[in-house]
Amino acid sequence: MGDWHQKLAHDLVSETAAGFVPGEAAAVEIAFGEARSAITYALELARAHHIPAAGNVAGDGIWLQLGDGRVRFLLNRRDGNVTVLRPGHDETRIALADAAKADLGKMAREAIDALVAAWRALPIESKRQSVPPADFEEEPTKG
């Protein structure tokens, strides 16, 4: 865990009811954040190019769907695990104690690569791009 992440965890939550987040709990949050970052990038990239993708990157349940495939990471604090659903794999449960060491970011990137490969293998009619309305401003902030 980087020094910046540790400092942010301390500064952000030290005065809350929970108090300072212990190093292990902060490491889990950071590892889950790395998976969230990969899913966010893939989702925003797909949307920017009108590829019909769906997903959620807020909260403890993050996912990306492209075609019939889905990547999902669920941080279950009550049960003490991260549940991971990836193309070509059975559902995996990683204990929170092991989640920081599991490299969830790498796991998410590899899962997204598999999801995209499966989507690319679909027939062209199954990959139709979403079409914006005729009056849609593609780059509203451009000069």
C-alpha cells in the first residue's frame, strides 16, 4: 500500500465514528479500488465510443457487462470476503485477509480482457453500437 493511500485513509476517516481504518482494512479498500479503476476505465471507454456496455462502479458491488458476459466484484464486509465473477471461471471468494495480496486490479484487468475477447468473437449484428440522438453534442466542451 502506498504512503499516499495510507495517509488518505487516515486523514479521511480518523474523525469518523469508525476511527482510523487499520492498515489491513485500508489495504483491502485500496485493492478493491484498483479493481474499480479498471472497470471504470473499460465502462467509460465503451460508452465514449457508443459500445453498448452496462455497469456500476459505485458502492461495494461493481460490475461491467458487455454482450452476454459480465465481470463482477462484490466486497462483502459482513461475510468477510470479495466475490469475483469472471468469464471462464467459477465464482471465486477471496477472504478479506487475502484480498489485498490477491491483486484485485490485475484480476479485474484480466477478466475485462477475457470479456472483450468474448464480445469481439460475437457476430457483427450482436455488437451494434448505440446511436446518439441527431442533436447530440459529441464534444460539448470543445471550443
